[in-house]
Amino acid sequence: MSSPSIAENPLLDRQPGPPPFDRIRPEHVQPAVRVLLEETTVGLEKLESNLEGPTAASWSNTIEALESLGRNWERTWAPVSHLMGVKNSEELRQAHDAVLADVVALGLRMRQSKPIYEALAHIRNDDQLWRQLDETQHRIISKRIRDAELAGIALPEEQQERFNKIAERLSQLSSDFSNHVLDATKAWELVLDDPVDVDGLPASLTLLASQSFNDQIDDDTVPGEPDTGPWRFTLDAPSAMPFLQHSRVPRLREQLYRAFVTRASQGKLDNSPLIDEILDLRRERATLLGFNTFAEMSVATKMADVADVESMFELLREASWEAGQSDLEDLQRLATAGGQDRPLCHWDLAFWAERLREERFDLTDEQLRPYFPLQRVLDGLFELAGRLFGITVDPDDGQAPTWHEDVRFFRIRDENGQPAASFYLDPYSRPEDKRGGAWMDECLSRRLVDGQLQLPVAHLVCNGTPPVGDRPSLMTFREVETLFHEFGHGLQHMLTNVDYADASGINGVEWDAVELPSQFMENWCYHRATLMGIARHFETEEPLPEALFENLRRARTYRAGSLMLRQLNFGMLDMYLHHQYDPAGEETVLEAQQRIAARTSPLEPLPENRFLCGFQHIFAGGYAAGYYSYKWAEVLSADAFSAFEDAGLDDEQAVALTGRRFRDTVLASGGGRHPMDVFRDFRGREPSTDALLRHTGLA
């Protein structure tokens, strides 16, 4: 196939509005990115020559010029990166990898530009110029200078060359790591054809498993039926998690669990050597910049320092340890009473935890699922956003190009009815081409383009339970929480009032504060008026029974100690690997994993566990030496929600006033102010851990 002409290339479409996702193909990537690289190089050289020495520096010929260069990247390269996560294919990977090194190199070239660095430093050091700028502009310039320094601008030529080679290699390793996890997840399946083996599984799961089998078979194979099989189970969350919770066959639970915790750890998809190389290169890069460890380099751009993080970990671990041990003892007693004549194994925990939840709270995911069809949840979520923040969310499907038929498009209007933002929602799991998990990403940032305001556009990506047959998507309660979480991220991106791309939305926000709005939104899932306004049976329209709501509310702190310890395990391991672990030392990463798990898991760790090989957050995402931010920001978010509790959750006027204050501080400020200053503006004081421990029942 010949390459499309430049004029026909959708990745070079510079028209206003979202990119033409429906027309983008792998063969468009290389020619478009080559044009982008050339355009940017020419523009960069012109920018540098225009500076004519640092004394000629101004806001317009530095930051505004840099933002102008960045506009086309969100039209050309950002869509490619997005499609790598939601429409992955071998052809797209090859096209992406063919230009990745050049993209990384040019990014470093821009951050290592001496004329730009000197111009920015001149602005910061010139009192007259500095006083002409506002706080947001100060933050943008200071962060650009810091980023240049962290990109190695001050290194001698030989060290800078090595630094750049490390950056290029790390970018490729990150891409490879993510692809290995996707391929390993896609490659594994458990096909059952004996009804005895699926006895006790919820109907929603057997329907999904039957549909999954039918989607994979050849044309001449007899299709499966929900009642007779075959049934296909995968490592994708909507399949794997309910199976572990409900399968009555321990050997099958063990088979799936072992496959899950050893993903991407064998054969050509083995991520183990990639982990060692990533950690080694990160440490070397940090050392070149004068840091002792990568963790110290990482937190240089965050709110906390390493000592703060380690102190928080230990405080929360001590608060959770006894509760976690008690949780395990409770499960063992129930398992023994239920006829299990052996100690609990890791593949038993989800099963017996679900049985204990049923016993204590008369509550199951399957009881709740019919009350949470996706559309009802969306309606309730948007109504809540209207009450809190004065916005209106309207569907606008068909008015923006999408990459899959399941993807939806929405527009947001502000309190005055004016257009404010829009977003895509990609709600369902697609293990064949979409990576697992859930995330928010930027499609377009709020910024000025040729004097006109470009409104922000967000990507909200979930991996929820898809529709099965004639049944709509019926969500687990955890999937409801996840949707609220990602919408919180989206709100910070979309409701910003900053017009500079460097600080609009989540841009420029310290990483350990970026989870504040997302975790804040999760709290509303337990608010009576909000949840009861959402939950209606998808067939009868009957509201959620009061008894079920009360059971759900009481179950909020169920196994809170165990869940806290699980998150602490991830965060403590991440920080240890990037701060104390020596890649050249005697201890392996898997030995470190086992040792830290022993401090955070009341059940002895499984020796064969290789979950690190699938830990995309820290090896293929932005959370390296930053996974702690979930807990750090949870302290902020719980305290923020307590402001609504103090005002009175059922006082509509008080909630609206508090919500507007949250909108005008936390959501609007973007990266234009330090997050601690923003939090104080909203809360009137420093954050406290009291609300988090109270909400989790660990006070």
C-alpha cells in the first residue's frame, strides 16, 4: 500500500475541533510525524535566532512561541499516543516505534535549548520583567527552567549525549513493557464446557463468557450459549475479577490467579529484563543530574519529599496492620466453617471475602448490578456535576469523529449556558486492542490559538462490563466508582480557567496532587441523595431498595485495612525500587517485592508472584516513584469532601456554595498555583489525615 499524500493525511488536519479519529490509520503515522518533526525543527531554530541573546527575552517570544510550537503536537502526535492505548495493533506499533526515537530526541532538543533557557532565566532574574507577569506566568517560567535542568541542559556535552541516549531507550522500554502486558493478557484464556465448573457464577459473568467464546470461534464452530457453554474467561478485569470472587472450583481459581500474577513474565513477553534495565537507566539518569536516586529526582517536581512519603507510609501501615490481620482471620474462620480443610491461599481471598460480605451485609455485586445501567449512572453523574459546579452535560454523539462505535461524545456548558468543554467516553473493555485499567487523558488543552480560545477536550477511558446481547452495560459498584473517579480528572482538565497550555487543566499540577479531584468525586457514590437518584433497576425502573443502600453504606469500610495495605504495598515497593534498591546489588527486584509484601500482607506472599511484570503504572506510566500520590492525594480529597460534610450534605444551598468554591479553586486553578495554596484557598487551612482515617474506619 502506498503512503497517503500529505494533503490526505488526517494527522495533518489542523482544523479546529477534535482530531478526525475515524480516518486515522497506521500508514498515516510516519509521514505525518516526519512533517511535524520538520515543522518543529524549523520553528525552533527560528525561535532561537529571534531571541538574539537573553536581553531580548519577553513572555511573547519565549512561552507564547513555545506554546505555538506545541499546538500541532496535540493534533498529530497526541492522537497516535491515544490510539496506542485504545486501538492497538501490530501495524500501529510498528509505525509508532519507527518515529519514537526521533520524537524523544526533538523533545530533548527543545528542553536543552541554551538560548531559550537563558532567555527564561533572564526573565526570572529581571525584576522589571518579572513584576509584569502574574503568578501563573511565574509558575510556567519557573517550571520550564526546572524542566530544562532536569532534561540535562547543564551537563557537559559527553554526559548530555549519554543522557539523551538513556531517555530514548527508556521511552522504547516503556512502550515495549506496555505492549507485552497487553499481548500477555490477550494471549491467555480459560475455556470451560462443563456446567459443573461454572456452577455458582453469576449470570452476568456466564453471559459475558459465552459471548467472549462466540467472538473468538471460527465460523464453522457451534456457538456457545449462556446455559450450555462453552464459556471463555480471560485476564481482563470484567472477566477475571468476578471469576475469582464466585468460582466454587479452587483449582480453576488457582489457574486464573497464577496466570494473572505472572502476566508478561515468560518467554518473549517477559518484562523481567526490561524492569532491571529501566531501574538501572533511571538511576543513571538521576545520577547524571546530581541526585542520589531516581526517587529524589522524581519528587523534585512534586509536593512531598521522600522522607514525607516514607513517614506517611509507616503511619498508614501501622493504622492498618491489625485490621488487615483481623480481616484474614475472619476469612479463615469462614472458609473453615464452609468446609475448606486447608489454610487460605491467595486465590481463595476474593472468593471468601465475597462470601463474608454476603453474610455480614446481605450484599453482592450481582444484587447491585441491575440498578446501575451505564446510562442511568451517567445521568446521575451529570446531574451531580450540575448541582455542585453549575455545569450542564449534553450528549452530542455523531458530532465528533471516534475510533470505535462504542465511544460517545459529550459537550459541557457553563453556568451561563456557554460552551465550556467536551469529552469522549470510551466505556467498555476490549481486550483485543485496548489496554486495561482506566484513565483520563487530554485530547485538546484550553489555550489561545491565533487569538481565539480553544476549549478543552478530554478522553475518559474505562474498561467496564460491556453490553451482552440485549442487556445494556450493567456496572459493578466498583465500576461506578471508577467512572466517577475518571470524570473527576476530566473536570479538572475541562473546568480550568487558565488560558496557557502549560498550566491549564492538569498541566503543571504537581503529580501527587493530581488525584485530588478524582478521589473527591468517588465520595459522592456513598451520598444517599446522589446514589438513590442514580440507582434504578434497568428493567422495572424500581429504585434501589433502602436496605441495599444501607448495606452498601455499611460495607464501605469492609476490609479497609486489607485494601489500605494492598495500596501501601504498591507504593512502598515503588519508592523502594527507585530510592534504595541497587540494580547492581545482590537483591533482585522480585526478592524486594517479596520482602516488602511480607510487611504489608498478613498472608505470606506467593513465591511465584510476578505482578511487577505487569505493573504498568510505574514502568509504562507516569507514576515512577510517584505511586504514593494515590494515598497522598487521598488525604487531600477526603479532607476536601469533609468541607461538604461540615456544610451539610443535604443542605442543597450549602452544597452548591461549597461546590462552586471547589470549582473556582481546585478545578479552575490548574497548574497556575501551587496545590497547597489552592487547597488552603478552598479549605481555609492545611490538610489533615483525620477525614481519611474516619472515612475508612481506621481512625
